[in-house]
Amino acid sequence: MKDKEELLEAVDELLVPKKKLDAKYLLLTYLVIVFVIGLAFFKIYIHQQIYYESRKIAKLRNERDLLKEENRVIKSAVESMRFKNQIADTIFEED
């Protein structure tokens, strides 16, 4: 009976080996966890930088649009002054 149990235990160990958690396995697990966390922080950092750059770009676009509108208004005012000046010149030249 004892021989039978020993034989079954030996076969059981061969068929289903017991996994031992040694230091190498633990170190590998920690390295994988650190790598995944590092990738997560890197992704967050990149997304944050993209967000801040897009805010800067939006601000510069708004300033560009304001300057274009201001330029249009100034050109219109200059054109109006030229027109008034040409009319005034023609009026004074006739006298």
C-alpha cells in the first residue's frame, strides 16, 4: 500500500509539477509591474504635453484672428481717409 502511494505521488509530481515561487519569479513580476506603470506614466505625460501645446496653439490662433480683424479694420479706415483726402484735394484744387 505504501509503495502504491509513493508511486502515485511520483506520478502526480511528474504530471502536475508544483510551481515554486522563487526570487527570480518575484523579480520578474516586479519588473513587469514597474514597466507597465512606467508606460502608463509616459502615456499620461505625452497626453499632458499634447494638451498644453494645443492650448498654446489655440491661443495663438485666436490672437492671429484678432490681428487679421484689426488689420481689416485699419485697412478700411485707411481707405476711407484716402477717399476723403482725394475728395478734399479735388475740392481745393478747383479754387
